[in-house]
Amino acid sequence: DAESMQDRFEASFDIGAAVELYQLEGEHGEILKHHYGSVVAENVMKPLYIQPEEGEFYWDEADQLVAFANEHDLELRYHTLIWHSQVPEWFFIDEEGNEMVDEEDPDQQEANKELLLERLETHVGTVVERYKDDIDAWDVVNEVIDDEGGLRESEWYQITGDEYIKRAFHTAREYGGEDAKLFINDYNTEINPKRDDLYALVEELLDEGVPIDGIGHQSHIQLDWPTLEEIEESIRLFDGLGLETHITELDVSLYGYPPTPAFDTYADIPDEAFEVQAERYHQLFTLYESLDEMITNVTFWGIADDHTWLDDRAEEFNDGIGKDAPFVFDVDKNVKPAYWAMMSDE
Ligand code: XIL
């Protein structure tokens, strides 16, 4: 067996992977147990899966991941309590069956806001109470800042303003206790205006006593974007607020965005692309290690190149055909040049 990634970086941070349940078994499961010290659900803990209908909580799949993490002594991140995506519509439908975002009467708007915040509290409180002894870090809110800066104009925002963010953190603290580690998670945290607006939001919330313990940098990155300097600057910036740093969804796409042209199949990807990617991984982990006073967890958004959400993008922008290859294990689950590069300490 190739040396365990978790062992290699043990002194610095945990190495994690996002998983679907089928990956707890077979070859993925073996890699997971050998190389990783932390897991997160790629989907099954999102609100759409946990509470598909109001009051009907569905725990089966989340429980399976919790059991696996406990059995194999892995850290477990919870992703995600609140998000604008993969959230069931019922949250935003009022008691008359109308969409809350369309409401024009100020009194009814106020009532809707209260109702939505109650629903949020029930969701967050119920989940945190159930899993508080199992979860090492919670993504409390995900992607609340818009790409153009400012708060994302999600349904949550349109109905409650920024109150949903505050209520989510306060409720997680209330039910999870002082030991619960509460994270705010986002992508493109290296890029302005988003970076500075996220920073300003967190600073303001902390000033108001909102309990935020950590920043999750998703880190869906590309071969040459963002720059290493931008990545380092952002990590240092948020660390300056006293937050713990997690890299929560690392993948290194071979493409820009949109990914045009994408390679049709894995076999079409030239070795040279894998070499460039390896160098990127080397630089990245050298940087992470140099910042290990700040970073406590580095989680990949998948295990091996056979299963990555990035394929959806490659396909979407290339007439339904395209393959990405963002990880350090290939489609056959063998180590890639990127693996040797990230493990090297030269
Ligand atoms: C993605 C999953 O990987 C896909 O399987 C799913 O279809 C959509 O969501 N940012 C996040 C993650 O915070 O939850 C997303 O996960 C990827 C982008």
C-alpha cells in the first residue's frame, strides 16, 4: 500500500473526503480507511435529504455515515445545516400554500419571516441535538455571499434578511453546546469582491456575538487559478479573525469555467495535464503545511477520479460529453502523479 495521506499529514491537519454511501464499501472504502482521517457526506446530510417534508426527518443514510465514522475512528464534518440549494421547497411556502417570496403585504411578510425562522430553528435544533456527540465540525451556513459580493439573494435572504444566518448559528450553539465547532463555508473565498464581503460579514457577526468558530474554504480550484498568493492571503485574512481554518471541498479541475473544451473520456487526458496538476498539488500542500498552525482539516470533495461532481459541468458545457480528473487517485483508484507530489516533502 502507498503511504497513508492521513499519516503523512497527521502532525499538521486531518485529511478528509466527501463520500456517497456506496463508497463506504469496496475499493473506495479501503482507500478511505487507509488514507483518510475525516469524512463528510457529499449529499445525504443536506436539508433536502434530512427533512424532505416538514416534520418528516429521514435519518437512515446519515446514520450510516455516522456509524462508519465512529467505527473507524474518523473525524466527521456535517455538511450542511443551511443552504440555498438542495433545500426542499416547503420551507418557503406559507400556510396558505403561497410562495413566501411573492408576498407583498408587510404584515404577512413579517409573519412569513417568523414562520421561516421557526422552521430553521426546528431543522437545525433537531439535527444538532441528534448528532452533537458525533460531529466534529458543522457547516452551519453554506454559500451566503453572492459571486458579485453582498449577501446572496436566496429565498432565505429575501424572506429573513441576514437573520437566518444569525439564527442558524445561535440555534446550533444552543443545541450543540460550547464544544460544537461552528463553521461558515463558501467557495471562491480567495476572490474579490466576495472575499472581502465575506470577511466583513463575519467580522460584523462576531462583533454582535454570533457564535462562529471556523471558516471553511471550499477550494474548488483550477490548475492556475486562484494563485497561491491569493490562497495564502485569504487563509491568513480569516485566521486574523481568530477563526479555525478548514479546507472543505478541495478539488483541482483540469479546466477553467466553463470547461471548454473538455476531454471526452479519461483516456483522452494527456500525461502532461496530470504532470501540471501534480505540481499544483505539490505547491498547494507545501503551502497548507506552512500554514498548519491555522489549518486543522483538508477535505477533498471526493476520493478518486471515477466519481466527481465536476463531470456534470464538463458534460453540461460540452454537449453532454466530458470528463474531469481533479483528485490524487485515478478512475481505477490508483495513485496519480498528484499523489506523489502532495506527499513529497521536498
Ligand atoms: C454537490 C455534490 O457533489 C453533487 O453530488 C450534488 O449533485 C450537488 O452538490 N459546493 C457545495 C457542495 O457546498 O455541497 C456541492 O456538492 C458542490 C459545491
